[in-house]
Amino acid sequence: MNDLLQILIAGLTVGSVYALIALAFTLIYSATGVLNFAQGELAMLGAMLGVTILGDLSWAYVPGLIAVVVIAALIGAAYAEVVIKPLRRRRARLDIIIVATIAVSLLFRYGAERIWGTGEFAVPAPIKGSAVTFLGARINPQSFLVIGVTAVALAAVWIFLQRSTTGRTFRATAYNEQAATLLGISPARVVTLVLMLSAALSALGGLLFTPISFASAYIGLALGFSGIVAAIVGGLGNPAGAVVAGFGVGVIEAFAAYHVTGWQGAVVFGVLLIVLFARPSGIMPGRLALREG
Amino acid sequence: MQPARRVRATVAILLSIILLAAACGDDGDEGVTASPDNNGAAGQDSTDGGCEGKSGEIKIGYVGTLSGPASFLGEAPLRGAELAVKELNDAGGVEGFTFSIVSQDDELDPAKGVAAAQRLVSQDQVDVVVGAAHSGVSQAMTEVTEQAGVPQISPLSALNPLTDPVKPYFFRFWNKDAVIADTLAEFSIENFDSVGLLYETTAFGQGGKDALTAAFEEHGEQLVAAEAFDLTAQDLTPQLSKLRSAGAEGIIVQSQGPQAALTARNLEQLGYDARIIGHPGLAQQGFPTLAQGAAEGSIVIDGLDRDKEATQEFIEAYEAEYGEEPFSFYPATGYDIVHLIGEALTNVDCDVDKLRDGMEAVDGFQGVVGRDSAEISYGSDDHDGHGADALIFKEIRDGQLVPFEG
């Protein structure tokens, strides 16, 4: 039995979800300066939409996944139009907008509780069949799916930011909103876009993971917490840092659970604190950041 | 204007002082108990007259978790209690006394439980409080019931200190942790060569770990590993890998249904064929449902012996009322408690104000929960309900609890 590899893959699987949430969180921060505390609840919505679309309506996995991501993006757009943009137009201070995101997170949670009830739901796994033995470790096929789809999604976002015109306007706004406006870029459009992207990424994370664990209206808080911590450790506004830190938090959690039972939570945050002492601006070099601290 | 205002202010302050003084006086006064209805007064007039000529209604205040992910904890005993009330009232009540239930949601929050108990005692003026399931909530509620002098009976709370030392007004119906841990240890040692523990990092999980470690040592054995996890954990692979390395063939899960289901699924994914051994908290529908087949063969402590006549009658009545069989003994706790209250009432010649004394006089009560031999006897220094006779090992087959066969 290869416990080391077993734990590593378990950590990377959970870390995938944290990475997606951390990336989504850091993208919103880059574009708007807002810390979106509703990020975990968007992942929860992805999981719960999966319960309805994949479970109750028994859609096939791929169309179901696309439907969940599209619905989440629309929710993200509504979030931008109804909450973030009106507050920005009224020149609300950043802290006010951040409190508004907390209100939105509660709204999502209680809303989900109303729609889906209070119970846990098992989401059917898209890949049937039992675990695969790989170098002495037994790997759940869903783990490959989670890590694989996450890798593809991260690559797609990277190409989008670097290569596409829209991605460039987005980076320009993140770097210097006023200069971007002078160049004819509409910051309002960028805000909607980034919230859509960010909601879609979070929902994808929540949806991918639930066949391994469970979906309920209450999973958002813990997922969001780890994701947001990863985004901060990765250097706020730094997408690559967020992703690396997301995987890192997952792996540290898994190894801490294995080696120092009962103290895993404390160990994870102890390690993260040490990282922040050593590199107060996050683990990744600053020049990769989209937004100046 | 100015002097008039000053006068009014002075009057207001004086009134406040008088009210405060009155309130403080009330605190020490025994008059703030719950049942100032006519029955109590009538009872005092004829202390030795038995139940003859008395009638009225026993108001039961029920506190349990009725919302959120743990709502089964409150809903199941309440369903049983409501069934018992309906049956008893249809048959004319107990010695001319009928029953009614007012229920309150504690949201699994001790502060909400206290507020609920307070409301039931002072606004609804209930004669007895039933609740809560969760030990932390029950403990917090005793503050109110002790103060008000209203008996409180918890259907499921198992925390040892709840009844040690004895609180005059608090009674538990179910087993305490020490007995459960001992029974679990004995069973595990008898049926498995090596046993590990998986526990949640909460007071409940930690307490269970300490009790089980001690119980194993008492039997001259040891747990091969004890692994902890946070309730928010989404994956238990690390903990289970550790238990597998330690060679555990049976794993005692000290947690709740969803976490047990996660354990079962992770075990299946790991291809690790250890059996789950669960305390009574796992005897809930959510465990097999969420495990999606992976819970088959898991062992769980239940409180129902389906060969017992009273139990069969209860299951039949429950099915007729709710259209489904009870999954485990949870609903039966509420059912039995209502009958217990009826017995307590007759023990004190239907003097509702003495219900607490009637509870202490309960001797050899037999209900639905437990084996044929299981009974509850309270006393002035014993407020513990059932003992090991009510702990019945079951295993999950086709998603249902069936007697353990090995």
C-alpha cells in the first residue's frame, strides 16, 4: 500500500476545488478590489444545481456540467448587475461592498436551504466502476476527473487572460482602471464579465467535487474559507499564486490529517502563517500579480 | 415644560426601581413555577384523594432540532410523542388527564434551546419539558427548567455529566456515554481482532474517544489507532489510510450519519474492507441513504427489538400514522416518554405540581425501547434512564437495520 501517493492524490483532489475557488476570488479582487466573501456559496450553488440537473433530472454528465456552469455564470452576471455595479456607481467604499458580499453569501445559503432543504445529497458519479490501482495506491476515478477538468479549466482561463482581446482588456482594467477607461475599455463590462467567469469557476469546483463527498446548502462556508485563505497566501490578485496555494492547502490538509490527527486545522493554519511571515505578499513573485497591492 | 419633564423622569425612575425590586423578589420566590392551572390548586385541597374527581390537561413542551441538517434529531422523537398523545387522548387520557404538545425548534444551538425552554415555561406554562436531543442543548436548558421547577426529560442526550451530579428536575431517557462506550468496546473486542477509532474534532467526538480508550483499557485491550477529522472535511482518505496501515478490521465511527456515510464511501473507494461500528447516533436513515450502498454490512447500535410485542405494536401504529416504518428507535423515545409522564402522574395521585416526584417514583417502567428485560427506574439519586439492556446491535442490509448476525 502506497499511503504517500494515496494522500497526495486525495490532497490534490480537494486542492482542485480550493484552487478553482481561490482563482475565482482573486480574479474578482483584481478587477474590482472587492473581496467576495460569497465565493464559497457560489461553489455550493454549483453543487446543488448538480443535485437537481444531474440527479433529479438525470441529464448526462457533460451537458449537465455545461448547464450548471452557464446557470452559475448567469447568477454571477445578476450578482454584478444587482449588487456590485450599483454600489460602485454610488461610489460606495470598498468595505461597504465587501459587507454586501457577506450579505449575498447569506442570501445564497438561506435561499439554497429554502429550495433544496436542509439535508445532504449524494450526487451520482459520472464515471462508474471501481477504484484503479496505481503505483500501490487505490485511486477513485472521480479524482482523475476532478484534477483533469480543473487543469483544463485553469489552462483555459490562462489562455483567455493572456491571448484573447477580452482577456487583455480585463488585465488592463485590473492593472490600471483609469488608464484602461481612457483607452476606451468599459470597466462596467469587465466587472460583469469577471463575475460571470468567477461564478462559473466556483460552481465548477463545487460540482466536480460532490460525487466524492456530499452536497448540502451548508458546504459553502468551509469551501470558501479554504479557497479564500489560498487566494491570500497565493498573493491577492495573483492568479497563478492562487492556484498553487489552492493545491497546496489541499495537500497540507491531507498530510496533516494523516500525520497529526486532531490538530490538522491548527497545523494547516500554522504552516500558512509561517509562509505569510516569510513572504508577506504571498508565495508568488509580485510581477505576476494582476493588480498592484 | 422643564419642571414637568423632571417630574415625569423622576416618576419613571421610581417606577423602574419598584419594578426591578419586584422582579428580584420574584427570583427567590417559589411562586414562579409552571403550572398555575386549576388542577394544581384542586390537588392541594385533596392530597390523599387519589386521582378521583381530578381531570385536566398535561401540557408537554417539546424542544428539539426541527430545522437544519440535524432536523431528524428533533423530528423523530416528536413524531413518536405526537403518536402517543393521539393514542392516549383517543382512549380518554390517563386517569382523566389528556395531553397536548407545544413544540419549539432549538436549531441545534444551546442559546436557542434556552430561549425555547424559557418560552415554554413562562409563556406556554407547560407542565413538563421534553428535550433536547443534543447534550449541549439539554445541558443549557437545565438552567431554565431547574430555576422554574419544571421536570425536563431528554430523549437522547448521553453526555455523562448531565446526571452526575443529579439535578433535581432533569431526567434522561436514554443511555449515558459511559455505558454506550463500554458496550461498544465489549462488542468490538468480541467480534474483531483489531479495532480503530475515527472521531470528529468536537466535544462529542473527543469525549467519545476518551470514554472508548478507557473502556478498551478496562477490558485489557487497546484501539490500534484513533484518527480525528474536522466536521467540514470533504474526504477521509488520509485518516482511513492510517487506520488501514494500523491494521484495523473494525472502525468505530464517533460522529454523525453524513460523516459515517462519507467513511463508508471512502472505505469502498480505497478497497479497504473494514466494517464500520457505530454508536446510536448513527442509527439514522441518512447514513445508508447517503452512502449509496456503501453502508451495507455496517454495524450500528439501535434501541428496537422487533421481536418484542410492544415494539411490534408501536411500529404498526407508527406506520398507520405516518405511512412508513420508523428507521430506528428515535421515534420510540418520544412515544415512551409520554407514557413515562403518564406513569409519573399516577404515581403522585394526579397532582400535576408534583410531577417531578412522580418521575423519581417511576419503578420498572417498560416501554417500546429496548429488549424485553429493559426497564427504567428513577430514584432521588438516579436520574439515568435505560441501561445496556436497551442497546441492540444491528447491521445494515438493503438499507435497513436488521439484527446483527456476525
